[in-house]
Amino acid sequence: MSSDLKKSLLFFHVDELKELCTELQLPNNGTKILLIERIIHFLETGKIISAPRIPLISKAIKGHFYPLSPDTLMLNGSYKTI
């Protein structure tokens, strides 16, 4: 069941997945894949999984400049696409 359900949920927009999470009383934050996994897990087990927390060491410091080089780690919040 979960593979067919996952294939179907992949066609949903993020806003639709968030709305479905709200209707199921699940946390509605996170990426599209996380939302899909959360919905499937809840429907199969009845248990709620929350979004994983990003460790502080992996987060960028606001206002700090991180030069881009092959050795640079991609920190959460340090780069944005245009």
C-alpha cells in the first residue's frame, strides 16, 4: 500500500500536503518528502513523527559571511537560490 500511496502523494503540491497533515492533526512543517513520509507513517502505524531538528553546528550564523570553495560545508541558512 505505501508505495502506491507514496506515488500518489508525490503528485500533491506542498500546500496540499500541509493541509492534509493539518486535517490528520500532524505537524505540517518540513520538506515535501518529509510530509509524505509523515503521512504514510501515521496511516500505517497511527504514530506521529516530528521533523528532525538541525544541530546548531549545521546552522549558519546570521550576518556571518561564508566564502564558497570546494571545501566549504553547506550550512543551513547560509546560501539561497535566486
